[in-house]
Amino acid sequence: MTDFLLLATILLAVGVIAVPIATRLGLGSVLGYLIAGMAISPALGWLGVDVVQIQHFAEFGVVMMLFLIGLELEPKNLWEMRTRLLGLGGGQVFITILAFAAVSYFIMGDAWQTAVTIGMILALSSTAIILQTLDEKGLMKTEGGQSSFSVLLFQDIAVIPMLALIPLLAVPEIASEAAAHAGEHAGGDHGGGGINILEGLPAWAAALATLAAIAFVVLAGNYLTRPIFRFIAMAGLRELFTATALLFVTGIALLMSVVGLSPALGTFIAGVVLANSEYRHELESDVEPFKGLLLGLFFITVGAGINFTLLAQSWQSVLGWTAVLIATKIAVLYSLGGMFGIRGQDRWLFALALAQAGEFGFVLLTYATGNNVVPQALADQLLLIVAMSMLVTPLLFILYDRVILRSFRKGRERAFDEIGHSSDIVLAGRGRVGGIVERMLDMADYKATVIDYSSLQIERLSKFGIRTYYGDATRPDLLKSAGIEKARLLIIAIDDKEATNRLVKHVVKHYPQVHILARAFDRMHVYELWSLGCRDIIRETYDSSLRMGRSAFEALGVTPEQAEGMTRLFEEMDRKSMVEMANAFDFDTPPWENEELIALSKKLRSDWDPLLRDQIDQIMGRDDLRDAAE
């Protein structure tokens, strides 16, 4: 028990420490987990921990991830993806297998069976790393993200025929070597081990049983899950619903395993079937935390499983072949992306994201050595190459973010517009807030000089005949050409907190006669703008929040008049306390460290609460009820 607690503490501690640091440095959570695993690898070896067994358990995070992906896809959407799925996915897998098989056979001199198997192993990419990184960076809905997802989906499905094909590629000459190294492979035995109830059956019987298992998953998802979850809901216990969701996922994974199929594919199919279920969101929220923890643990074990002794002995070869792997896959993916109409930055995202080998490579490697297809020594080197390529992946995303994306944005930049005329109103930002303000002013025949930094927004507005100047309103020269020296009013509706602060600071200092009306993002931003000298500040969600509060009162049975009175009372109190708090705000000290601000907040609440309750009692007529009762 102590050993288990020690191991759990170590694994959780390194993840908690490494991931926030890596995320803060812009490296992403995946690289944080991998580095954490590498850091604790010596300690795990000293403690005699079997990293392979932990990795087998953690790989279930990939299964859960495929289930959650399936929940996001409706069957009709899957059908709409067929071109990408078969064209991009099939093309990538087939061409990459041919490329690496040719290198292995003609250059390295491996047997053709080994060469084909190596091609299959390296053709796969890391579903876990790519999808998690795309989701973290908000790139999943882009053209490059969707194309990457299609290829990953095809790869996960392709693992099934690969597992079926590998035993047929056995090379008798390496059987003795494979037997000698049995049990030493860093990937463990999760490809060829386990129970397979179809073993020994005729091919037609095995095929029928496999189809029956898939049909059962589809039918159970359609017809059994709803009554089961309704029955569980009757108990009213949240933990029971969570246990049922986990049972559903583990049960399907077990069924797929015993018939020789991929558990990830089975849970993916189940997720697609349940995509239209009323329990979809409940399932997502129950499974998501376990998926995240297991994936994090999986990446830690990948980092900890790296054979540093072998890496030290052959680091030049490993790094060289890792570079060849990544460069080859980038070339294949970039070419395919162009053939299927992926352009610009999305094409680079597609190529860079999928350039590594994946976690299923560990599965196939183990299966291949166990079936006498790949020699153990070669398998150990391939394991390092797969792991190193996964380690490099977050760096490829950084390359995309900081070099490729910036270069494409720079290439699309247009020169700022020349502002030919000026008015006494300057409006900075014509988005969802500035657009409404501009329309209201125009309705009353007040013409504003409108400046916006989004060229796409301006192009769209121009189609409706709306004149907006392209430029950065925080630039002093552009602001001057817009007539800020003679303006009566500057309205700041920029969707950027720091840019708003810079603009307010500049105008207050150089054009104090201009009235500034600024959009604030939240309460703390109000304090910042106030300290910079702005005295007309509108919180962007304030009025809508007041309306929601008033509607909440009415929904609870309060009359509209009483609800309006209490809303006005709250607004009056909030505005007065806001000014006092803003005067105590220190721009250089975080609010949670400003003792004066904290003390003032507590004092205002203690002063206002009794007064508010007395006035609310009057509005609600509670004083009359109290007097009558007395």
C-alpha cells in the first residue's frame, strides 16, 4: 500500500509541477507531461516500478478520448467526412507506408515483411497529442484541424487490419532472436496478449462474430443505454451515474478486445451512436476527468520509458532517423494537403501536426516482435524514434504558432487607410459593441470616424455600404489623422483590454479635453481605466446582467415594479461603491494583494448590507407585514 501511495504521489506531483510551467512557457501540456516523465525516470527505475504496466493502464485514456470524439460526431457528419476520411487519411497511410517500407528494404536491407511492418508503424500519428494540442490551442475547428482529425480517424481504423496482417508477415529467421528478447521490449505486451475468444475459429466464423460484436455495440447504444440510464437516474446519486458511464466504456472496450478488435474503435463507434442521445453531455462530463488524468499519465510513462542508455549509445542515429521520419511525413502531408485544396496556414498546420509517430506505434511494435516480424534490437531503436518524434511534436506546434502563422498574417497585412476627413466623434472598434453604438449615433445623424483593426471585418462591412477605416487606433499618428485634436468624444469599443488601456493613457495625457467613453471587460478593468484617468466607463456585460437579475426576481414571483425597484437600488449601490473602490485601486499591485482595497471592500459590504435590506423590505412590503404581525 505504501509503495502504491508513493508512486501515485510522485506521478501526480510531477504532473502538477511540470504542466503549469510548460504551459506558461508556451510549450503545451503534452510536452510538460513528457518532460516530467523523463525527469522521474531514474527515480522510477530505483524504486523498481514497471513503467510498461502503468503505460498499459494509462493507454485506456486514448480509448476514452475516442469515445468522447465519437460523442461529438453525428453519423451524418461522419458521412460528410468521407472524402477527407478516405482521400486524405487513406492517401497518407498508403503513401507513408510505401515510403518507409522502401527506405527499410532498399537502404537498410531489412526483409520485405519487416519493411512493410515498419512502414505501418511509422505511418500512424499520435491521436492523443494532436487532438489535445489542437483543442488547447483552439485549432480544432480550422480547416487544418478538421483535416488532421480525418486522417487520425482513418489511422485509428487502419490499426485493425494492420493487427490482422502482422502475424502473416512473420520472418522465421528472426524467431530465435525475438524469443531471446521476449519480455524486454519497452512497449510491453498489449498487442498480442490478452483473451481472444475467436482464436482457432474458421475465418468466416471469426468475421461473423466480429460483425456481431459491432452490431451489438450499435444496437445497445441505440436501444439499451436510455432505459439503463433512466433506471440509474432514479437513484439520484451522481457517483452511480459516473460509475455507469465508466462501465459502459470499459465494457465496450472489453468486448472489442476479446474479439480481436481495437477497443478505441469500439468506443468511438459507441460515441457516434450516442451523439444524439439526451445523455450525451452527462456522459461527456463524467468521462472527461478520467480521460484527462489517464492521458497525462500515459505521456508521463512515454517520457519515463525512454531507454536513455541506448539513446546515449546511438543518439546520432536515433535523432537522424527521427528527423528523416518527421521530414518525410511533412513532405507527404503537405503534398496531399495541396491536392485536396488545403491552403495557406492550414496546409502547414495539417503537415506539422501529423508529422510524428503515434502511441499505436508502441502497440504495433510489441505485436510485431511477438510475431517474429521485427527483431528486438531494431524494435528498441524504433521505440526511441517513435518516442523522440512525439517529444518533438509540441515544438512543431510552437514553430507553427511563432513562425508560420505570423508570416502568413504578415503577408496578408494591408496598409492602413488614409483618413480623408474627420468628425468630432472618433469610434475605435466596430465589432459587436461598437457596431451598435455607431448605428445609434447614425440614427440621430451623428457621424463618427470609425476605425477598426480587422481587415476581414471591414471587407464584410463594405459590402453593406458601411464606411470603416482600417487601422490601429492605438497608434498616435493614425489617431491624429482621425482628428482627435478637435474631437469632442472618443468612444473605445476595442476587444482588447491592453490596447484599450494604452489608448486611454495616451489620450488622457495628450488630449485631456476629449471626453473618453470606454468599454470595460470586467470590474477590475473598470478600476484600471479609472486609475488611468477615464471617468465614463461601461462594463460590457453590466446592463445585461442587471436585466437578468431583474428577470430572476420576476421568475421568483416578485412583481415587475418591485423587481425594477430592487434593480435600481442595487445599481445605485454598485455605482457608488465602484467609485470608492476605484479610488483605492493601485495599478501596480494585484487586487488580491492590495490590503487597502480588500479592507475597503469588506467595509463597504458591511455598511451597505443593512441599508440594502431595510430598503428591500420597504420595496417588498415586508415592513407592513412585520408591523401587522407585531
